[in-house]
Amino acid sequence: MATYLVKRILILIPLMFGITLITFSVIHLAPGEPVEMQVAMNPKVTKEARDRLRKFYGLDKPLHVQYLNWVGKLVRLDLGRSFSPDNRPVVDKIKERLPITLSLNIIALLLEFGLAVPIGILAATHRDTWLDKGITIFVFIGFAVPTFWLALLLMYFFGVKLNWLPISGLHSLGSDSFGLVHYLWDMAKHLLMPVLVASFGSLAGLSRYMRSSMLNVIGQDYITTARAKGLSERVVIYKHALRNALLPLITLFGFSIPGLIGGSVIFETIYAIPGMGQLFYQGVMSRDYPVVMGILVIGAMLTLIGNLIADVSYALADPRIRHG
């Protein structure tokens, strides 16, 4: 198992640098430049001022030199400074926003997998019943409804028409003076709609994967043998079938890890949540290359770590993989 793990970790290093090279090149191919985005609304800015800004940001150098300089900083865990007027270190900006995004998406992820597994099991064990058909309808709705449309619909219905839930931010005005219970309740009300939006579509897809996987497993010979031995249906499903049926969801769980920071752009922007998704969107709009690259590097690293976790989990669940 140790050899298998070391091989998988060593593969991540060239993959990481390949991802950064492609990402860096694609970002710089996009139309627009940070300097032009900053001075576009000021016609009095001279060409000399633009050139000084380009030199200050290092944009006057060839692209390959810019990339090598950036990689040199990255090796030292330095993501550079933002091109925005505050010129703050990218690491500081990410540190401010990362806990908010992680907290929100971890809650959504736990909700997705916590509900998808039992829903998928119910649909598989009650195949072709009204329960299965109802779950199937729910799944199709989840696939069909666009995230941004659902977010706006919930805002209008629960926030504007019924006035039950706040429609933006994380806290109400004056929340610093609230007691602990009132403060937590206020935050929960602000997070309810974003969490529902973040988990709805994924919950539908995960439950469908779980149903398909469970149906495949319960048709295997060893499940028939377990039933023939007189074991209860509960033991057959939850002890013998569930472990193997979870293998596809292990892979999906690994792929879900990058979404902890990257999958929140839409609802963080709509609900004005000061997280990584909103920071990424603002960085793209202003062509803030260091911020965009910093977030993409973290996303790429999480993607590779997610794949590694999925591979290791597979190896732990199925000995044939690690021995092979």
C-alpha cells in the first residue's frame, strides 16, 4: 500500500506544473489587460503612465519570463500581489475568504452525500414503485433547473414575497451586538438559501448514481447467496451490498473536493457572500492575474488531492487495486 501511495504522490508533481502552464497561458490569451481595465474610465492617463503600470506589474516582460517568475514565487509558496489598487498579497485575500467558502461548501457536501445515499438505496430497493418514480422525477428536476435561476427564484419567493429569509450577505446589520444564540440563528438564516442552491443539483445526481450502483450490486451472485443463507434484508443491503455500492460515490466524493472553493462562484455572487467564488469572479472581471492564478492553483491542487483520496479509498475498499 505504501508503494502504491508513493507512486500516486510522485505523479502529482508534473501534473501540477502542467496544469499551471496551461492555465497561465490561457488566462493571458483572454482579451483585455489589467492596466487597460484600471485606466479605461480615465481618458487623461498617458501612455507613459500605462507603461509604468505595466512595468510595475511585470507585464512588459515576455510571457515565458512572467511564467518562470511566477513559478519561482509559487515554489516559495508566494502567490504574488494583487493587481487591484490595494496591491495586497494574494495569500492574505484568500485567507480572508477561504473559511467562509469552505464552511458553506462543507455543509452542502455533507448534506448532499448524507441524503443521496439513503435516497439512492430507497430507490433501488423499491425499484419501479411509486417511491422510485417520485425520486426519479425529483432527479430530473434537479438536473434541469439551472443553479442561477433557482437562486433567483428562492430569493424572490422566500426573501421578497414572504420576507422569511435574508437575500444577501452573511449577517444582518448590527449583528455584532447580538447574543450568541441570536447571532448563530441570524447566520443560519443567511446560509439556508445558498446551501440549498449549492446542494440541490448535486444531490439529484448523486442519488441517481447511488441507485444505479446499488441495483448493479444487489443483482450479484454473492447477494443472492447471502439471501439464501437466511440473512435479513437489512443485513444484506447495509452490510454486504452497501460497501461495494459506495465505490462510485467515493470517486465522486474525490471530484467534489475542488468544488469546495470552485463551485461557489454563482451563488456567492448572487447572494453577495464574501467568499472565494466572489473573489474569483471579481479577479476575472478585472484581469487580476495573481488572484485568478492563486485560486486556480488551489483548485488544481484540490483536484489532484481529490483524485488521490479517491484512488486510496478505492484501494482500501478493493484489495485487488493496491495489489495490482
